[in-house]
Amino acid sequence: MLNAKPASLSIVNVGYRSTNFWVLSAGTSRLLVDLGWVGQFGALEAELKRKDIPLNEITHGFATHFHGDHAGVAQDLKNQGMRLIVTPEQVPQIAAMKQWMKPADNYTEINLDDNVIVPVAESRAFLKGLGFDAQFVHTPGHSDDSVSLLLDSGDVFTGDLTHPQFITDEEAEITMRSWRTLRELGATMVYAGHGPVRPIAAP
């Protein structure tokens, strides 16, 4: 059952280059959803400072999918002490991400050995331990490894899951199924990887 957003929960956008990166704070617990543009750790660090969020307080991070504009500085963040949460659906794509990078991108390859693997079915208990009433939901469409973070308040962080208005015929069935799943689970407000916060589209 969904609840109103807890007074103790805050959501701050620390995005740049037209991509949203979200810091969720519940008490002293901070979770970063989506992890910066490849090669631009300094830009993310500067945005955190501008929003008065100490980097060392972000204990965990989660990428909605492993593309260079959503998980680009994951290892740089790990090097600063952040734990990277991944679901089993995402593990193959972490290694595959490297093949798309060029030397000029200054990509720091993600270490696979020390990530926190959290199956979707176990995500509620795990996130509760971090102080968040939420769950991960596998939402393929934009990519096979796309996973959304759904808070019990109805707020959902969808990364690049294609807005229903812009879905192509090729991806229509699987993407619309993902949106239906989110609505059935109680999602009401979409925090996308690009663009403004908006109500979830009607069926």
C-alpha cells in the first residue's frame, strides 16, 4: 500500500548536461540514483557541492541502466567510498559498457568484484535497511537492463524508459508492459533521466 511521501525524505536533482541524477535522503541515509556522465566526475562533484550534499555521505548508488550518461562515473564514485547496487539483470551490461567507450571519454572501468547484487525480489528488504520504503522493478524497453526505483509514495525513477508518447513500434510491446507494471504497483509521479518531473501517463 502506497503512502504519502515521508517528511524525512528529500529528493534533490544534481544533474547536468540535460541528464537528471537524483540524491534521495532519508534521515542520514543518502542514495544516488544514476551516476553521472562518463569522464565527468568533477562536474557531478561540483553539482553536489552546489547543492550542499557532501559526497562522503552518499553511501550507496544505483544506475537505472548502464549507459555512459547514467553510469559513467560509477567507479569514480566507488573509489570515493560509495557502494554500487546492481540487480542480476544489470550485471552483463556493466562489462559490456566498456566496448562503447573511446579513449577520449576517460572512462574508469567498473570493477565487478565488489558490487552489491540485489535481486529485484529482495530489493524491498534491502532498501528498507538503508532507510527507504521502496523496491526495484525491472522495466525493460529502452534497454534490457533498465530497472526503475519505485518508492512507496508513488514516486518512480525510470531512467530512460521511453515515454509512451514517443515509443516506436519496435519497442512498443515491452515498453508499454513496463509502464503498466509501474502503474499497477502504484507509481504516480515520474522522475525521469531527462526532462521535468511529471505525472505518470494514463493507460
